[in-house]
Amino acid sequence: MSRRNGLDAVIAGGGVVGAACALLLARAGQKVALVDPRAPVAWQREVRDLRVFAIAPDNAALLEQLGVWEAITRARVQAYRRMQVWDAGGGAPLVFDADTLAQPQLGWIIENNLLIDRLWQALREANVRLYCPAKIETLEQDESGVRLGLDDGISLEAGLVVAADGAQSKLRQLAGIAVSTHDYEQRGVVAFVRSEHPHQASCWQRFLPTGPVALLPFNDDGEAALQGRLGSIVWTLPNAEAQRLLDAPEEQFKRELAHALGGELGALQLQSSRAAFPLRRQLAKTQYKQRLLLVGDAAHAVHPLAGQGVNLGLRDVAGLQTLLRTGRTLSSAQLARWARTRRSDNALGAYSFEAINCAFSNDALLPSLLRGHALGLAGRLLPLQRLLWQHSNGGGIHAPKATEKA
């Protein structure tokens, strides 16, 4: 069976970045299809997703432009107004404060499956054609367009295809685009916890010789027992240590986690199961080939210590929004420029996060003596602090118009 649809674009992958890209193109008047091997699980308030993101203001503004931000904030988000970063070896902390930076908030903590749920609702309303469950098996392309073969025999033809199908991207492989990969031999242990002391709408990150540990504030849904004390942790550890703590009795895990956070939030109580994911840096050699674009994890996977993974992916999408202002059809020259800009920004981010992780995740004497003091110095220099914050926000501070409501 063959189907010729006259599509402008096909998006492979319906995660946060892929769904946002499909919605962006549809809002621009393009005929769009999205292909994904499985339908997303509906968001449920009673089930907290262990995978959460710290969404930066520029990407919140993008989600507002796509028409989904209000639906997301009505469901469950946690704004954070402060971020404290400090080193276990000593020295003063680096503190980002919304008041100091003249911002209503620094960002929002949001669950992965909530973002996907609201984006998919908007996709249906925007008449994006959904091929799900379906897998792309073949790719043919030239300078004028692409032809995709799905596993159910359907053939899709379009002027453009966007690979948002994850770090193991099938489309990237079919196009023969190589990647450079570095395995950190670390895993990120995640869980929800209740802290003895209130989190104060703050993100807390402490650097240890084994890797950083972070606690992100999370919306407690008004539960009296959790009020202002529910947090999502991401604890970076060497593989063996991560497995040991996944297997450890709950009491031992809680003690070691509280110690890792330096006692700043007091005793901790688990509010969920524990899970872990492998950490690696991966960069595609290019984000563009003929009529194929790579976005999100298909193009770049980075260390989670700065919480920039999904933010970088959404900035890939925002870059396409700028191109679409010139017209519906994107030329090869435009796509090539987009790819060069995005790969440069993504590579800079990936290697910067890697350098920070290497500098702080060791117990060598000289780095231990210097790094805490370097953080403290950055915290005392307001222009430098503002520059660091603006860089983490994609080069500028933007926010949705409905900021106060979130």
C-alpha cells in the first residue's frame, strides 16, 4: 500500500522536542505528519513522572507561542526563584536569585509526560497527521524532498523530514550521519524526596568528587505533609556507585543522599521508587543533510548537570521558527545556516558541561582548592553572574506573558 500525501514535513519522534517541532510547523501553515512507534501515556496527577525538566524562560515563551503553556501551567508546574551551586571542598556558593536578576522567576520544573500530553493534545487540534504506532524503515531523499517507508507499508513523501527520534535515531543512521560519543561511565539516579527543611522554591546543586547531586523543587499539589518540601533529585554517580545505591536499603539511601547534599535540607524521605539512566556526551557530525534535519537528542546528548538537555532541543525548534518568518518553503541555504548555528551552540554547551563535570568531579588537590573559591567569586560579581545566567537561557532572558500565573 502506498500513500502520497503532499506533505510539507514529516517529524520522526513524538517526544517533547519532536512534538513541539511538529506543532511549530503546523502553526506556520505547513502540512505536517508525525511518526512515532508508540502513543504517549496520558498524564495523571496521581503519578509523578521521575523524568523532569528545568524549563528556561526562553523555552517557556516558545511553548506559549505554540499555544500550550497555559494548559501546562494549569496542570502542574513549579516555578523556581533561586539556584544555589556549591562545592563539597569548600568556598562560597554561587547563587542565582530572581530578584537580583530582576526576573519574576528563573524557570519552571515540569514533568516530561505532562509536556508531551499537552503538546499531543495541541497536535490533534492543529490537524497534524499522526502515524502511531509506526516506525520509519526506509529513507530516500534528494535536494527537493524525501520519501519515507513505514513498517506498515505506507509511504510518505514530503519536502522535509525532521529526526527527533532520540539518541539512537534510526533516521540519522539511515542518512549515514556519524556521531562522536563519550561515555562518562556515570549514571544519574533520580527519585522524589521529602525534605525536612523547605526547599524555598530553590534549586540546590552540590559538586562532589563522584559527581554533582541536585535537588529541584517540585509542585506538591497542596498536600499538607509535603508543602514546600517535595523535590526531585538527580544524583550523578559512577556506574558501580549508582547501582549500589539503587540496591541499598531505603534508610541507607536516605542517609547518604542527605549527606551528599551537605545537610542543607535536613533529613530526606523517599516519595517514589528509584531509577537511573546512563550519562554520555553525543554529538552528530552535522544536523543537516539534503532535506533531513536533526533536533534534540538525535543531534546532541549532554551531561545533565546544567539541566540544559531539553532546553537545547527546544532551541533547535526555536531556530526553525526564525527561518519560517521568511516564508513556508525553507531553502537548502537556510537549512544549512540553521544547522551550522545550532551545532555550534550545542557543541559549545556539550563540551562546557563536560569540562565543568571533569573539573568538579574529582578529588585532586589543586582543583579542590580552587573550584569552590571560583564559584564564590562568580557569585560576588553581578555582571558575571548575569552573563552566566543569560548564557544558560539561550543568550537572553525571555519569559511568557503569563509569567505571574505560573
